[in-house]
Amino acid sequence: MDAFRVLARARLGEFPHTEVADVPGIRRAAVLLCVVAVDGPPSVMVIRRAYRGRNAGQWALPGGRVDDGETVEQAAIRELHEELGLTASQADLLGRLDDFPAASGFVITPIVAALNDASELRPSPDEVHSVHRVDLARLAADDVPHWVHPNDAVRQKDLRGDAPSVNSDGLGLLQMRLAENMTIHSPTGAMLWQFREVILLGRDPAAARIAHFAQPEWTRN
């Protein structure tokens, strides 16, 4: 974890993140790419949302709407506690990635954090169906990102088998295939992809932008 903190701070410090400017009617949200090491190697926490309300059953990162008077960092810390019962401080935050203009109408700001202690993990049943840890080594694996035609995207609960891959030319739809029953699309997939490219692989920031990534129609809800 210490090595990850040093690496993440250094690479995020050199990453010129993009921000979406405030305009009338804009809605902001913040999520936390939270890295923990619990009985195993460092992993990033991913949740599956409760099967009720907004984004029912979708893969997500802990996070939600930014309240009036909050910074995106404060919102991410608050949401982590409300959804998972975990407490983070400003000192646990390592930096931020690009704002993502989601099809739902929210602009999502991803914050990266590392926690030494996740023993207080208590998922809120009203918001979280399940919590999953994605090993950073798995996230960095070559076979995780796939690019498919948008009409090959199906609802997460209905995913079966492989879809034909295409080049990442701005027209393909990203699928992060992290496990047999864990295929994640944008927006969450886009933020995990940028985390992987910028922090884990140290790629050129110019080649790691995500705002243009396509999103499945069902993420608009």
C-alpha cells in the first residue's frame, strides 16, 4: 500500500486532469476509487447498486451527488461513509482523474484514495447490493479492456459470452471484463480504465482521456 501511495501521488501529480466548467443546470457527483488491502493484495472497491431506485443493479464506485456547499472531495468522503460505513480523511486522498460527463446528466469527478483499514465495512442495504474488490494486478491485465460495437452492449445482468472486439477509435463501446460475471461499461468502466492507464500503467495522459467514451443507453436512467 505504501508503494501504491507513492506511485499514485506521483503519477496523479503529473496528470493534468480535465474539469467540466459550471453552467446553469449542471449536476455534479463524485465517486471514490478507493484502494484497500484486506487479506490480500491492494484492490480497488467496486459495488453493485441495490436493486431499487436509481441505477438499480448497476456496477458503480462508491459515490453520489455533490450537495450544496460541498467540494467534490468532501462529497466523495461522505458518500463512502454513507454507502459502505468506511471513514476516509483528506490525508487519504491521492488526487483526481478527469471529470466524466455522464449520459444521465451528471458530471462525475473521480477521486483516488487509499485506506489502511477497511474493517468497519458496513454496506448500506438501501444503496448497496454487494461489494467487490478488484486486484490491481487484474485491473492492469491485458485482457481486461475490450471494445465492442454499441449495439452489442446488453444490460449487465444479461451478459453472456464474448462480444466481437473493434478498435478503440471513438466509436467503440468499452467493456472492462474483470471477471466471469463482472463486465463494467462506462461511466464506471471509463473511470476504472483511466485509473489503470494513468496510475497503474503510467501511460501518456493525452492517450488516456475518457470524456468521449460511448455509454450504453440504459445508463441514462
